[in-house]
Amino acid sequence: MSTLDDSAIIEIKDFKKNFKGVQAVNGISLEIKRGELFSILGPNGAGKTTLLRMLTGVLTPTSGDAIIKGHSILTGKKKIVKIIGVCPQDITIYEVLRAEENVEFVANIHGIPRKEAKEKAKKLLEQFGIAGRKDWSKHFSGGMQRRLNLAMALVFEPEILFLDEPTAGLDPQARRLVWDYILNLKNKGLTILLMTHDMVEADSLSDQIAIIDHGKVIVQGTPTELKEKYGSDNILEISFCEQQDLEMVKNNIREISFVRTWKEINTNGRNTLLIAFQGGLKSLVKIIQKGLLESIGEIENMKFRQNSLEDVFLNLTGRRLRD
């Protein structure tokens, strides 16, 4: 059971970071509770990795501060590094060491005795499915290297874990394995800050989510709160070959009472209409039965999906997370 409580273990206070006039992080303030899995969700280039690097002491903020378990990142870096584990987006392993040697090396840096380090390394590597390999880690697949990176971040049992795109490049089975392990860590009381652009990952794992764009927090809440307040009900997404067909359907759906909103977007050169409507498949069938698509030309693609964090971001910014 999670040990989430109301006390903040991380307080981010008006973080800003400029790179030669470019504002990578622009006034972010957040509180992460002890035992919480807090996700920073945003597209590539939104400022997630810059934020993480400031929290871990790799970068110094242009202005602002963060307090991690009572220690300022500006004056208490040596104390902070002893309580945080970091799994960066860029895989960081010692390629000429074997898997267990990588994990044991990190354990030794943190003062764990050799025998205990071996036991911890073996247990972690078994959980991630890479125990017993005798080849150098440079020969591992990208997915195996990422799992090894996570084991290295966890071997000294940190109080806070920072994850930057921890499942990037993993196949679905390995991705699910890592998710299950992350949830297990959270349920044991570990505080986790997750940086991701994966909507499903954030939705599945998070207690709280802050969606950021262009270095700013644009909204924060639980996954359910965000979808209920800023998302849609259900979505019918239709991509048209001709713009005139899109306009015809857009004009006709105005007469359908259970259609809440519609939005026209251009994705990779495709003319796409997103229709948000109340009700489930029965309502979808009614939309089709209205004959909306009978008098138009060729449809490039049509799909139905339920409300998601993708819709939250789309409704707030006018574009997709992956655009």
C-alpha cells in the first residue's frame, strides 16, 4: 500500500533556465508529496530534461530554487545526491563491464559492502530479466541497457527516484515489466518524479500530473481530474482526402444534439476532424446512421477512441503531444 502523505518532499520554486536567450524553463513551481508518483508530461523540447537536470544538480537554474527533503539544490547538493536515484534519458552504463559489475560499481560508490552489493545486484537484475549474462553490456539491446540503467539507479535504495523517459525504446513486454516495477516501488513508499511524453504511461502510473509546454506548467491534477475538466467524452477522428469533405461533415454535425465539440487539425498534411460526443458506441453508430459520410468522397482514415490525456493537451494547446 502506498505511503502517500501530505508533506512535500520536493518543492520547486519559480525555476527558470535560459540558454543564450532561449527560455528552456520559464517559472515552474511545483510540490511533490512524499510517496507520490508525480509525472511531468510534455512533448519533446518542452523543458522536461532541463528541469530534471536542475533538480539533480547537473545544471544550475538561472533563477529560482528547489528544496529536496529540506536541502536547497543551490547549497546542499552533496546531501541531495545521497538520497536520489537518477535514470536519465540518455543511457549511462559502463559498456566494458558486465551487467552485475555495473550495478555493483554504483553500489560500491554509495558505500554498500561488497557482499551486500552482489546480493542486491543479483536480485535487481533477476527482477529486470537480465541476470546471468556474461557478455559486456555494450552488446546488450537498447531495451536491456535501459533496464540495466534503472537497476543501477535503484541499487542503493534511494528515497527519491528521478526517471527521464524510462521506457523509451522498449518493446511492449519490457515496457509493461518496467511499469509494474515502478508501481511496486511507489507502493513501497518511494517518491518518484517521472518525465515522459507518453500519455498512456503518465495515465497508468501517476498520482499527479503536471503538463508542461514551452517551459511552463499549463495544467496540473490527477489523471481523472484532467480528463474530466479539460478532455472530451469520446472521440471520432476522421481524416479526409479533401478539405471540402471535411467542411461538409463539420457543417452537418452541428445538428446532432449529443455532439459536444469539434476541432479541425492538420497532422502530417492530413485534414482531420475530431468530433467529441457523449455516450459510447451506440452514439457512434447514430453518428454514422445520420448519413454524414455518404455524400462525400474518399476518407483517408477513421477511428474511435475514448477520452485521453492526448485530448487534454490538444484542447489546451491546439496540437498533439507528439507533433
